[in-house]
Amino acid sequence: GGGPMGMMFDMGDLESEEEEEILEEFMMAHSEQVGKKKFRCSLDGKEFSTLNIMRAHFTKHYKEQALEWFEETHNGDGELGGMEEMMAAMEMMMGE
């Protein structure tokens, strides 16, 4: 078997990975590409030449906001169903 799924997850890892995904989603919702190599943060109007630089900006300045935003956007509207199924599936796999 092996492969990346075989690795033991500690909760810290899982958490930071989820935070990254939330930040990514938050960033996509609060930014736009305005040119070939231009990405703008719609929260403060700063412009970045790559997504990576913009991602660092969001991570540094908007992490808390992103997590709050995520809670609000996904709170009880059933959209997280997929995520929970995924978690359940992973637990099943872990349990073997």
C-alpha cells in the first residue's frame, strides 16, 4: 500500500491543511486577476504579481478573518456535507 495516504496524520497537520484550504477559498472570494501578471486583493486593493505572493499576504493579514468568514459562509447550509463524508471515509480507512 504505502503512498501519501499511509502517513500518520497528527491533528496539527490536519488543521493547518484545512486552514490553507479555507484561506485559499477566502482568497479566491476576495481577489481578482486584473492583468496577465496582476492579482488584486479586494480587501485592501494591494496588487501582486503572482498568486503565491498574494497567498502570503492573505495568510499574514487575513487568517483570522478567513476562518470567521468560512464559519459564516458554511454555517449550517449543508454545503459541508462533502467534507464530512470525506472525513468519514478517511476514518474508515484509518480504522482498517
